[in-house]
Amino acid sequence: MSDEPVISLRGVRAELGARLVLRGIDLTVRRGEVVALLGANGSGKSTAVRTVIGQVPVTAGEVELFGTPRRRFRDWSRVGYVPQRTTAAGGVPATVTEVVSAGRLSRARFGVLRKADHEAVRRALDLVGMADRAKDSVNALSGGQHQRVLIARALAAEPELLIMDEPMAGVDLASQEVLAETLERQVASGTTVLLVLHELGPLEPLIDRAVVLRDGCVLHDGPPPKAVGQHALPGHDHVHPHDTSGAEPIRTGLLS
Amino acid sequence: MDILNYAFMQRALLAAVLVGVTAPAIGIYLVQRRQALMGDGIGHVAMTGVGLGFLLSWSPVWMATLVSVLGAVLMELIRWYGRTRGDIALAMLFYGGMAGGVMFINLAPGGSNANLTSYLFGSLSTVSESDVTAICLLAAFVVLVTLGLRRQLFAVSQDEEFARVTGLPVRALNLLTAVTAAVTVTVAMRVVGLLLVSALMVVPVAAAQQLSRSFAATFAVAVAIGVAVTLGGTVTSYYQDVPPGATIVLLTIGAFIVLTALAAPLARRRARAAADADPAECRVPAGRAAGDEVGI
């Protein structure tokens, strides 16, 4: 049972519009593993993650979650998801607690939150160091704090599997460290993690395995590549735009 | 209070209050998902329903409900499948709905655009017994959905992608939101008219946002504003002989302006309180020492 893969993608192909984004990728994440999905912009890493949660339909291949085909999977409280976002805000003001409480709905029957649910929401806010901002509007938060709120929302259901799409994008250094610590504690308590990352950054020590995509194909599946040169400097933030033509997209030092 | 002695005014006030509650209650979810103009679109489509009602000699209110529900479902389907040219498809639906209404009403025996006017701009004083029954039933449905499913609707309207991963039936909830909005449009049709319906769905929410920090408070304040302006507008129109629909909408916009003016000093006070909580001087970020070399 413990050997059963938490996530299993076999020969997955997916299209966005008329463009073939995934050309048959295999990806297995076992219980307790921390796997980073790396690659240049447009390499299909976000799409791969979104086939796992059913946001992008698969045109061929199989996706399984906890050994169940994705179509029949209903046990969503085991999965915590952090979408790629720069903001947690919608068109109407909402407090940090209101946003994070939405993450608990997968465990609440008929959408009724009980005392234990409210406590879980508070614990999740504690984990990301946002408990003191619980009653504030999310509109008043910085980019890094938004990301912490989105992660607390995923943690509110106390999931066994965390799927995060670029959790470090647009996050200030102080928040990056809080996030790395939060993730470290989750991993220590046995949570399985699949991360989409642009670069390894402060999460590097946590990562067991890296899968690198290029043009919708798996290019590398193994130990995380070491950062070199400037990219290895502490606090190096990878913000320059990438050439999407794919001419030289892997010059990030990831594979050298 | 001689206003309450007339049966037609009692009906008008009841209908107005129900619209004041229901329009902002569903409108807040439309604003949250940044579809503030959806009410307007449904209003256009409902005109075809009114026209068909006249043509077939059926109740225009129920016919408008049926057609606008179908229209709202169609809009939701277009949003799923026709991502690329969705806006054009919606435009076709809106203008087709309006043109259909004008066409059908003129085809109806003895029908002319004059019949349409009371639905376009509301006709509060001619609300009948059977209208009131229909409005009460439809309003009960809207309140049940918007309050009973508030956590689910909040989650779906805030972040659809995330809501899917919490196992919520996202498509069903989206359809329910669209249908509820369509029902609200027909509830409000007799009071403010199809062309002004959207104002009561959106403007009270926008006004409430000026003051509130939470979704729950925005909801409560928006409904309070909705009830205040619909009652105020109805009473004003009785004493001053002005059209109630337009009065209600102008009062709502007035409320928005007043609350926006009030909000500025409040925001300054909150900003000061937040500044007191944060240190004013610069600090080296945690994880970096002052002597660190920082590569650029």
C-alpha cells in the first residue's frame, strides 16, 4: 500500500486549443516524495499539473491519483492545491479567513463549517505565519502574503498531497523563507509534494527528485540539478523573461 | 402614512423590498467573478420572453423567466466551450434577445412597443396580485440559493480552479448562479425594468465595498442598501410623481457616491493603524546580512 504511487501519469498527451502541449509524458510521485517539475515557460509544466487536477482534459494516456483513475477520484480532501496566481483577491473584498475557509469545504458536509473546521483554518494560518492578519482584507496584502494565504487555503483541508504551481513566483525573500519552512514541516510530517518551479531557489534542500520538461516531453527525471554561477547565489531571483522560441531555453544552469 | 392604505402601494412596496434583497444578493457573486454586466445581458434576453408572452397570450413574467433562464444557461455554456470568441457569441445573444422582443411584441395582435415600455423601465404601480405571488416565490428561491450555498458560491466565484480541487460541483454551481441571476432579473423586471435591473445587482455591492473588508459584511451592507433604496424610491415616486425605477437607480448611485466620500477618511485611518503596526525604518531582510554580496 505504501508503495502505491500518489500521482501517476502514463503517456499523457494534452492540447490547449489546437496546440499540442504535452506529447506523452510519464510522471510518478510516490508517497512522501518531494518532486519538482522544472522547465522553461511554455514547456508544459503547468499543463501537466492541471491534467492531474482535471482542469485540463487529457487527449491520451492515463492519470491516476492515489491509485484511482482521475475521472473516478472523489476523495479531494486528500489533495491540497495552490494554483498559479499573483493574487488571492476576487471582485469583492474578502478577509484572509474567508479565503482560507474555502479550502476546508472538501471536508465540510453541505458546506457547513463546524468548530473543528474553524480550528483547522486557524492552524493553517498559523503555519504560514498569517494568524495575526486573519481578519484583514486580502486586498491589503503584499504579493508574498497573498501566496501564503493561498498555501494556507490548500493546507486547511490537512491534505496528504500538496500540488503547488509556482508558489515562489512574485514572492519577497522573507515570505519565500516562511514558505520554505512551512513546506519543510509538511514534508517532515509525511506530506507528498509536487511543485512546479521556475528554479529551485530556497526549496532546493527539500527536493528529492526533479523532472524537467521541454516542449511537452520529459527531458530529465532524477536528482535535482545543481545551480551554478550567479544562479547559485543566495537570494538570486530569476525574473528575466525567457525566450519562448525554445532555441536555448535550458540555459538556467539546471542541467549543467 | 396614507401610502399604506392603497392596495396597489402595498403590493408595490412588497415587490420593491423583495427586489432590494434579491438583486444585490445574487449580484455580489456576479461582481466577485467579474461578470458584473451579466445581469444586463440576461435583461436583454428576457425581452424575447416578454414578447413571446404577448404573442402566445401567456403570462409575460413567467415567459420571461423561462426564456432568461434558457439564455443564462446558454451564456454559461458559451463561457465553457467558446473561450476564444465568447464575447462575440454573448453580444449576438444580447442583441438577438432585444430584437426578438421587439419583433414578437409587434407580431402579437394589438401589440406595439408601448407594451414593452412597462417591462423596459418598470411599472411598479401596476403590479398585480398574481405578479406579487410570482415575485414572492421567485424571491424565496433566490434567497435560499444565495444564503444557503454562500460558502460554495463564494469558493467557486473566488477561484474556480481551486474550487474544482475541493471536489465542489463547479459546473452545477455555475449553472445555478446563472439561473438564479436570470430569476432575479425577472423578479426585478416589474420594479425597475429590464434595462435598469443590472444597476440594482451591481451598484449596491460596489457601494458596500467602499466600507467593508469582508465578504460577509459586503453582503449584509449591499442588501441593506438595496432595501433602503427600493423602499425610498417607491415612496418618493408616490409623493413626487416620478418614475420609481429611475428614482431607485439614481438613489443607489447617490448611495455609492456618499459611501465613497465617507470611505476616504476611513481608509486613511486604517492605513495609519497599519503603519503603526509596521516599523517605519528600513531593516535588512531576514536571511541576508548587511555585509552579504548580492549578485545582480
